[in-house]
Amino acid sequence: MGIFEAIVVYTGAWWLIFLPTLSAGQTSQRQSGTVVPGSEGGAPERVPWLGKLLVPTVGAALVTFLLWLALHMRWLDFMIARI
């Protein structure tokens, strides 16, 4: 895997991990009982951005490393058709 392929895998994995984490652990203003006047009651009370950016960053690095390792060690060669 070259550097370009690694960047593509990392970016794809980052987004695939980031999007589900956006709604994880959220408490709406209505649930907490502190609705800010003029805002939607379903809006989040606060967003912990550090955790929401750290989880996909580490996860995407792990996914990219594991895929590189599998390709480098030739663990996936059995999937290649030999003629």
C-alpha cells in the first residue's frame, strides 16, 4: 500500500467512524430540562468535540495500520485467483 492509498483508506475510515459518533452520548436540551429560548428542544445541550474527534482519529489510524499489516504480511493472498 502506497502513501496515496493509505491516505484514502484513512480518510474513508475516519468518516465512517466519525459519523456514528456524532449522535453517541448526546443529551438534548429537552431531556436535560434547559431549553435555550429560540432554539430547538431537540438540539444537543453541549457537544464534547474532543472525544468526538479523538475516537475516529485513533480508530482510523488503527484500521489503516491493520489493513497495511494484512497486505504487507500477505495474509489476504488466498483471495487472489491463481490461473
